[in-house]
Amino acid sequence: MIDLVKRFINKVLRTLFNKKKHIKLGLYGPPNGGKTTLANRICQDWLGEDMGTVSNVAHETREIQIKEQINIKSKDGKELSFNLVDTPGIATKIDYEEFIKAGLKEKEAKERAKEATKGVIDSIKWLDEMDTVIIVLDGTKDPLSQVNITIIGNLQARNIPVLIVANKTDLKKASVKRVQAAFPQYGVIG
């Protein structure tokens, strides 16, 4: 999967670099879809370092994280540079009680819910800054959720190039085909 993501990045960046010098590639999707895991993999491959922390508790990433000047060489020898933007997961409902169920204490859960809500707002605001986006979806869940449709609709309205990654394909319930069927107008990999 990471090789397909790299090819998408290389292809889209070459196209965009004809128009702009500084490219922002955003990772978007619902909470716990695997955005930061993918960001870490990209950063490990090209920079030798991680980008962020991952956990099983939703909304681990609550602030926009940026890695600047990721340099890659294209097949034709050109060096391309981009900024990778890992965004907090977008959700329509953030309830501190869900964090308590995940093991957080009430005060910590309320603070996390507040930070997560701000993160969702920031993620949406940052859409206007993106030149291209990779949407990372949990392949075990219904791809036609309100959140996913909202994200894709916003990107479509802004005419931003999109690749959809059906993630967690190592799990039994995962289905790349279900994600492809939901969004046939986009490239979907898994």
C-alpha cells in the first residue's frame, strides 16, 4: 500500500509543481482511521523519523501536525518537495463519555473532548490550504458515513485532487471493494 501512496504523491506533486512551488498534502478522515500511522510511515521512509503519536483511543491527534520540506526524487531525476499535514480526525459528534469508556478519567476526558472539537474545526479550516489530499478510511467500517461524505463533498467543491486509502485491510471485516464501490469516481487503494 505504501508504494501506491508514494506513486500517487509523486504523480500529483509533479502535476501540481507545474503550477505552484510549495505543495501541501493533507491526510484527512475520521478519527482512528490510520492517518497518523500513514504519516509516520511516509516520514519514516523519506525522513527517517515519526510524525506523531498513535493510540487506540480516538482523537489522539488533536492539533494539526506539519512536516515541512519532505524531498523526493521522481523517476526523471527531478527533486520534489512537499509539506505533509496530518489533521485531527473529523467527527460529527464528540462525547467525553466515550473517552471515559476508553479508560480516561472524567477531567481528562472532558479536556480531550474540548481539544478534539477544536481539532475538527481546525481540520476543516485547513482544507482551504491543501493542494492535494489523501483520505484515510477504516476499511472495516461503512464508507458512506456522514463524516466521509462531508469530507469528500468539501474536497470536491474545492476541486482538490484526492486519493482514498482503505486502511486496516489486515482485519477480517475490511473491504477495499466496499470503499471502491462507495466512491467509484476516486482512486481507492488498500
